[in-house]
Amino acid sequence: MRAAVYIRMSTDKQEDSPERQRATTRQAIGSAGFDFYKEYLDEALRGWDSTRPGFRQLLSDAADRKFDVIVVDECSRLSRNEPAEFVAEVMWPLKRAGVQLYSVAENGLQDWDNLPGFLLSAVYQDRSSGESKKTAWRVTSNYLNLSADGRIDLGKPPFGYKRVWLDTAENVVHEGTYPPEHVRKMKPLPHLVVGDPDKVEVVRLIFDCYANKDMSLRDIGRELERRGIRTPNGKTVWAHNCIATILKEMKYAGFYVFNRRREGKFCRLGAQGVEKAGGFHTETGKNPRDAWRLIADHHEAIIPVELFNRVQDLLASNRTRTTPAPDRGNFLLTKLLFCGSCGKPMTGHRNKPGGEASYRCSQAAGTAQNHCHNNLVKESKVLDRVAATLEEQFLDPEFIDMCVEEAERMDSEAGSEERAKSLRAELARLERQLDQAASRLLDANEHTYRLLNAKIGELSMRKKQVEGQLAETQGPSHKEMMTELLRRLEQEIRNFREALKSRDPQRIRVVLRRFVAWVDLYVERRLVGKVKHRYYLVGGEIMLAVGDRQAYSRMRRDELRAISTRQMGTENLCNAGPTACPR
């Protein structure tokens, strides 16, 4: 029999573990009379991690029947998952491929063909998974104790800081993110100290620009790029989220911060201490503020606490700013207008304080590869054309009658009681067939198992289709929904026209955003004379938000375009007159 050897060690602290496992498995191969095929190795990886490269390659080769038996030092080397996961992930694929498992510590070949052998393997697996839970609990509890007085610091130090490691006499024994093994044996404690003075000045410049010069994140990035300052990762372009991360980092104010994010399959740190996790997958995400471990004046601060708090207040208040424009004007169509040429947002501008608002493509100042024209258009022209186009389309009696007739036709095709009765009967039949197929899976051989799986997929898909058709017959009629939709649109359009007459910016903004998701504008650039250009609004598309307005803001524009016309409408501004605006 061809034998594959699998070796795994959990951490680099087990540097002697691979050699020991290799010796015991090779001896077992010789004693059992197997022929050695290949060795698979995973270093510094946990047993419950199903993405281990050596482990995945082992299962793949087993499925291809490249060997007949897998030899391990003990079953926990192969997997430390729960018994149910072990059966689905390891036992069943190996059994289907005809590959056996040989464990040196668990008395040789594992017999999975009878109930006692199956139960014994489940006991072994439960014991190894229980050890993983105990280890996770011990490690997390240790984190809790060390974080109480700031004796643990994980991850990369913030930009401008460096990490040093101190022994019991507070002497520096290593400088760097993580110490080597011979230093770790001394059990040093991490400590943050101020690093490169040039980087420290960059951090102070970022805070000063945001707090005292009223510069946006984008403006700060451009200023840093103009000065030739590189990002923490050595890049030349400063992204706004990189600057936001620096502005939100509490360590710059001298605070020790731990447990801002949770991560753990079996347990994690919570507000009340160590908490149990689900145990099925690694839980990650942000922790609530009350779960953080905070210690003030833990290390030397780069930024005063007062300045840091002022920046946090500005970050919170600036979320409600209505425009990304440099002059901070109050523009009605911010985040609603997009350039039809490149798809980028159009930003608001005024030639002078209190002047007429205009919008231009935000990509006009882009690089040579992504450059677009200004495509300048006045706000008043856009508002008038949007209102006129909506009135012309949705207040037209012929259009309303056409929509109602189409809804009646759909009702006649889908709404009879006989059809609902037929769908209910088909749904019951499909459920019986699914139950029968699922029960046959337990005793199926490999060929039958694949056929049944495919059949279950087909039945499940048809069941969803029938359930959707049945829901349509039981809900409101298409005519009722269409009539209500048209009534709401008519009311919103009339409210919009009244808001325009009132010239109240706040009222116009509220009414418009209730039913418009965005507007794509197509602007034509024409040469006037020898050097001047003018921009003319020649068309566009209005995307109506019919339903939850917040749902549209959470989706990408290309996803919204794929939504059916029952949820939104698209209208053409083909008759929009030219809007002449000097460059």
C-alpha cells in the first residue's frame, strides 16, 4: 500500500515537533509494510484551519487516489475540528476515495466501516477539538490579564512610532515589531516609543491641517503628495482612508488601546471578560467601545489629547457635510449627479461666494489615463429639466393608462385561483420528492450519491420558482401596486415643482432625494472661437428610487441598473435644451 505522511505543527515554538512526527510515522510505515509515497507538511498552522495548503493538497491527492493510506502521528495532527466537521471534511472524502487513515497514537488503522470504529474516531476527534478550546481559553485569558496593565501590544506600530522590547530590568533587548525566538524566551514586554522625527512631523502636520486649516482628507493627501512625502507603506499617493486611519488612532494621544477588533473561533475578549464564540468559524469584526482596554498616558504622546479630541469631533460632524467641494457650499444635487461620459460624481462649485451653483466632473483633474472634461452645467438648468421631464412622462394620461393596462394583463396571466391551486399542489409534490431524495442519501453509493445531489439541486431550484409564483398570486395585484406607485410618483413630482417655486434649498433637497436615486448627465463640449469652449447639456437619465431610499445608497450604481423596472424607472432627458456655460 502506498502511504502518504502528514505532519503539522501549530506554532514555531514547536520546532522539534516535525522531526519527532517524521520519525514516528516513518517507523510506522516500516512496521506496517507500507511503501512511502510523499510527505505533506504544514508549519505554524492551527488544526482547525481548513485552508492549510498541505492539508488541502493531501485531500486533493487522496481524491485522485495517488496513495492508499495516510499516516499521522495522531489524529489531532490532521484536524482539530468538531466531530461533525471532521466527518464532512475528512472522513467522508477519504472513505469515498478508498483511502484509510493510520494513526500511530490511536492504535494504527482507523476502522470507519462499522459503528464502533466510527464512534471511536468521533471520541478521538472530540478530545482533540476540546484541547483546542482549552488552549484558546488559556490564551485569551492570558491576553485579558496582560492587557489590564498594558503589557501586550499586537500588530504593526502606528506610523511615527516604533516598538522596543524590555526585560525585567527595563533594558531594551530588541527593537522591532516582533522579537526573535531567543529573545521571546526571556519573556520581554513591548513598549511604544517615538520613532523617526520626520514621520512624527508628518503626523503632526496631518492633525494640524485637519483641525486648524479646515482641509479635507483629499486636500491633506494632495498637500502631502506635493511635498513628496510617502505613505506608511512607501507609496507616493495618499488615499483618504489612510489619512483617516491616522486621525482616528488613539495611540498618538498616548492611549494604550487593545481589543478594538474581535477574532476567535472558540472564545474572544468582550466587555465582561472572556466570552465564548460560536465555534464554527473564526469570528471577526469591530468590538463595541465598552469592550476596549484603554489606559491613558501609557507612552509618550505625539498629539495633545485636546487636539485629538477636537479632531474626533470634526470627523463626526463632517460626515453630514453636503459637498466635497473646496468652498464648502450648500449644493442641492450633491451625490445625485454623475458624469455620463466617465461615470464619476459631479461636484459643486461657485465662481464667487453667493454666486450661482454649477457642477463639473470630479475626474476633470485626474491623471492623463483617467482624464475627463469639466462638463460644466448649471444647477438651475438641471433642476428645471429634471422637473419638466418627470412631469412630461409620469403625468401624461396616455402613459398612465398604458401602465395600468400592462398591469391588468399581468394579473390576467398570473392571478387565477386555479393557477394558485395548481402551484400549491406542485409545491407539495416537490417537498415530498426532496424528503425522499434526502433519506436515500444515507445509504447511497458514490455514483448514486452524485445523481441524488444533482436531483436535489434541480428540485430545490424549481421549488424556489414555484414559491415565488405562488407568492405573486397571493399578494396584491399588479394593478393595485402599479396604481399606488403612479399615485406616489405623481404626488412627489408635484411636491418637487412646488419646492422649486418656494426656492427653499432645504425643502428642494428633501423632496428630490425622496424619489431620485441619481441623475446621469451628458454634456457636450463645443469650441467657440479659437480657444474658448462652452458646455451644453444635451441629455441624461434619471434613476428613480421607488422604495427604501437608504437601500439605494448601499448599492453600487451598476447593481441598481440590474434591478427590474418594477422597483425603479429610467427616463431620458433627450429634449433637454443646451446649457451654455463658459469654461
